[in-house]
Amino acid sequence: MKGHSNGNLTQVLNQITKEVTLDRKNIEQLKESVAGFSEDVISHIQNVGILRFNPFADTGGDQSFILAILDGNDSGIVLTSLHSRGTTRWYAKNVRSGKGVDHELSEDELKAIRKTVGIKYKKTDN
């Protein structure tokens, strides 16, 4: 009966029962909150990776790169920078479930996604 005010056994047990009931309600509220966070967090950026490569034979080094920024559903964007001797071009493509949304993904872009999320997507999945 430590931690409880003086009183008879019935009063102490009633107080404990009220506390247990309140604790159960609090636990249920916490479970609901955690479930909501778990569903919400899947849409936040979770996977970011970069792949450097050389797409052209006339340039030295891996000056070009692909940056994949994806959420827990493997959706997001890939940013591709193609560097040649005279120019650098940028391309941005939307990704949904590891696949290009409006534009087909190149083999290198798919490779960057695979590297980022650790899942093997094939070009034929587009």
C-alpha cells in the first residue's frame, strides 16, 4: 500500500482501479498516435543517394551524376546532371514506386534508385 494515502483496503483498491483504468486509456491513445506517425512517416524523405558516372566517351572522369530523393514508398524525384565538354544539362523526373511517372527512366537512373533503396527495379517495369 506504499504510495497511497491512508485509508481502508477498499478505498486503496478503488484508487488503484481508477489509476489502472486511466493508464489503459492513456496507452490506447498512445497506440493510436504511434500508428498515425507510422503511416505519416512513410511519405517523408527516407532514401537519398547519388550515383556518379561518365555517359560520354569524350570526357574524363565521372563528372555526371544522378541524385535520387525518395520516400518510404520509393516515390520522389531523380535529378540527373549530364556533363560534357561544352555543356552541362539537368533533368528532373518524377518517380512513383521506383518507376518514372511522366518520363521513362534511363538505366543509370534505375541504377541510382536501386543503389538508393536497395531494391532491383528493371527498365522494363516502366
